[in-house]
Amino acid sequence: MRFGRVHHVSLNVTDLAAATAFYTEVLEMPVLPRPEFDFGGLWLDAGEQQIHLIEVDAFEAPAGQHFALQVDDLAAVAAELAERGVEVSSPRTIDDVCVQAFLSDPTGNLIELNQPL
């Protein structure tokens, strides 16, 4: 069995308006067309993949569970996010692999910023 790239990641969010502002204004992800469903949500363009937000009444993000966004210059991205009021962890280097840092969306979903070495 062989798979292609990951098409999308679905994230539960408890406040769709706050999540929309975070992903579209802070992370600058474009909104994609979304079919009419019987629950709130939003589809976002995350480069070659998509992020699908699903609005739920209650949710606690699992510890450690995350998705990673690849960046070319982690220090520059982290500085820009800090200017926008986003708390980003200190960068950590994984030898011969990447430099990574983490942030959370308004629901607490963990996002890794990953700069390959």
C-alpha cells in the first residue's frame, strides 16, 4: 500500500470566530470553499495541504498531539508571530533533522513550526 501526501488535517475548535481570526489573520491562511454541512467549520489552504476546522461545543486538545508547518526561516516566523501577540516556544534543534518551535491556537491545538536542516 502506498499513500500520497497528507491531504488535510481536521482540528476541533470551540470558538470558530476566534479560530478563524487566528488562522486567517495571524497565520494568514486563505479560506477555501466548503460544502454546506450541519455543523460549523472552515476549510483553510495550508500550502499543499488543507486544515479543516470543525466547531464543537467542548474539547480539550490532547497533550502532545500536533501538526507541523514547514518554514524556511523559523527565527523570522517566530519573531513575526511574537509581534502579533502569539507565544512561540524557544527553538529546539534536533540534530541532522530540523529546528522546531511550538505555538497553540485559541482552542489549545498544538502547532509545530519546522525548519528542516
